[in-house]
Amino acid sequence: MKNKKKLAAKIMKVSPKKVKFVADALEDIKKAITRSDFRGLIAVKKIVKSGKNESSRSGARKIAAQKRKGRRKGKGTKKGSKHSIVSKKEKWINKIRAQRIFLKELSDKNLVSKKDYHMLYSKSKGGYFRNKRHIKLYLKEHYLIQEKK
């Protein structure tokens, strides 16, 4: 019967594991020898193929649940180059915007003179400062913050 199952599987273009013989038709299947015999049995539904792919999705559901919680986002899961997630340009835009907003606040509160503001603005445009904190450090070291009167 193993060889018959293999032959039926080849005809149906599935794995032998998927081939099922109907219990009532075992006698007919034993008598079948040629491919045409098997095609006839398949046509009258005495040999059937079992359902679709039966692989479980439970693992996929668990992974999806973890991803919803924000897990599985480490460096090992990232694909692409170093800058494919956030491009160099986007990084620069975010950095320069933060610095310019900070400088504007300092200017509006009159903590920095117009001359110093322009100098700091030019330096940040030239990429001198790493971040907002670096600007604060620079202001402290060079005594550029004017105290309110």
C-alpha cells in the first residue's frame, strides 16, 4: 500500500503524507495497478488529498504579541545598513531643529545677545555642536548667558 500511496501522490502532485484512502474503497485500491486506475479512483473520490497546509500559527501569534509590546527590536533583528532605519539626513534634520529651537528660546528670553545668537546659530549650522546639551556647556564655559535684570 505504501507504493500505491506514493504513486497516487505523484499523480495528485502532493506529498504521500497528504494522500488518504477512503476506508470503504481499500479493496478497489488494492486491485489498482496502473496510473489510469489511480486516476479513476481519484476521480470517484476513493483516493483524496487531505486539507490545506496544516502548519500551526501559534508561534507567529506569540511573536506578533511580543512585537506589539515592543520586544524583538534589537540590533540582531535590524536589516539593512547602519543608516537604513533613520537616514543621515533625517538624523541631521532632527538634530539641527532641536538646536535651532533651543537657540530661539534663548534669544526670545533675552538670555543671549543678538551677536552671540548669530554666532551660535552659525556654529550649529556648521555642525559644531553635537546636541542641545553641548550648546549649554559651550554657553557656560564661554560665559555667554546674560542674567535677567
